[in-house]
Amino acid sequence: MITSDGLLHRIGNDPDIAALLAWPGGFSLGGEEHGEDFQLPGGLPRYPIASCGSGGVYFLCGEPGAAQRPVLYVGSEGEATLMGADLAEAVALITACPYWQDLGNGHPVDDLEEALREDHPGIDERRDRAFAVLGLARPTAGEALTRLRAVAARTAPHYLPTSPAEDDDEEDMPYDLLFRNDA
């Protein structure tokens, strides 16, 4: 299995794959640090790896070299979700469902998939190539939705960011979950 660093290197060295993840996937390498100060439970370190066009940032959580380094998405509106147990899963879900953020708003996956194919002729061939080059198994849209919801359900409490309280007598403010269990 490829490491997160190896996968990031592979994506960065293939402009076609990087372009597919950037648009329509919303995963552009070289992400900036998130604009707001936040912390993860237990002081877990996080490292920005990519950004999206709406101001959100993807982070690898945990120390480099750790066996488990989940990918966390932190949006610009105070929302967050785990995207994968590791970078390979996150990239597979983003590639399979580049409209993943709309799934959190209750849009049917079949409608989103149809619109994607209409707007981006050849998207299936591009996705097939991305999965092949990255050595990842391609889930169906339905499988990706199931996996995305399962990983998102693990966001709280261990990976839910909080904003530090402004006053000592206040509690830190948790981010909103991007995907709720009832979604």
C-alpha cells in the first residue's frame, strides 16, 4: 500500500491527475493553512495538504510516519468532516464523488452523477485513468457515498476541530459536522 507522502508525490507529478482532483474534485495540492485558528482534540497535529475553491482545506492528521493518518476537511464556514481513514481513501472518494459536498445537503447521488457526466463529457475515462495511475480501486458512486458517510460518522469526537474561546471563562467552540448521521 502506498504511503500518504508517496501518493501526494504521485499526484503532484501527474498534471492530469492533479487537474482531475482540482476540478471537479475540489482538491488542489499546495493548500494553505486554514484562515481560522483551530485545534483538534488532544492536540493532534494536522498538516495542510490541499485546498478547495470554496476556502476549505484538507489536512493529514497525526505525525508523519504514523500508521494511521486520517484526512480531515475543514470548511470556511465552520464545518468539518473526515474524508478518509487515510489519503488513499480520501482521494478515492473525492475522485469517485467530486460533488461530495453536495451529498451533505441531501442531493441524490444519481442526480449529481448524471449532472457531472453532462457537464464533463469524458469524466468516466478521466476517473478510470486516475484510479489506474494511483493504484486505487474505483468504488461506484453508491459505494463511495456509503463509505463517505461511514468515515464522516467517525469525525466526532476525536477529529472534530474546535475554535479557541475568546475568554478564559468560555468553552472552546466545536465546528459543525458537515455530514450529520441523519443525512
